Amino acid sequence: MTALRTLGLLPLLLAGACNVTDEGNGSTSVSLDENRIEAGTDALLNETEQAADAAINGLENAGPAIEQSAADIKERAGRVADKIEKVDVDVDLDTGNKASNAN
């Protein structure tokens, strides 16, 4: 997101480097300050590089967390399976026809 915001600032960088002067005789001069463009470009590149580094670090740190979550899920699933195996259910089935009183 920071990289997109940084790229969005590029037109402002160029506009900020422009100098417009009214010559007073009906003409206007426009000049570009190359030093401002260079300094602004360096700042934008630095910001983009920092954003990329942060994204890379985030991805690198996510790997171990995902592995740990998978291990936790596997361990919990094993405990549930053990509990299911230990369940003892007795079913008595009476097939005799007994009259029921449905009052």
C-alpha cells in the first residue's frame, strides 16, 4: 500500500519542481528544478525500498507462524481422534412389539 501511495506522489513531485514566472510582457516562463526532482526521486525510491523490505520481512516471518499453526492443528486433531477412539457406546435393541399407551 505504501508503494502505491508513493507512486501516487510522483505527479506532485514533478509539479513541485516546476517554477512558473510571469514575465510581465504577456509571456510566462516555466522551468524545472532538476535538484528538486532528483531529491524527490531519491526520497520516493527510499520509501519504496523500505516498503518492499517490510513486505519481505512480513512474508519471511509468516512462514514459521503458519508452520506452527499447522503443527497445533495436527496435534489437536490427534487428541480429538484419541477421544473418539475411547468412546464406548452400548446399544440395547428391543424388537418386541409392546403396546404403547399414547395418552
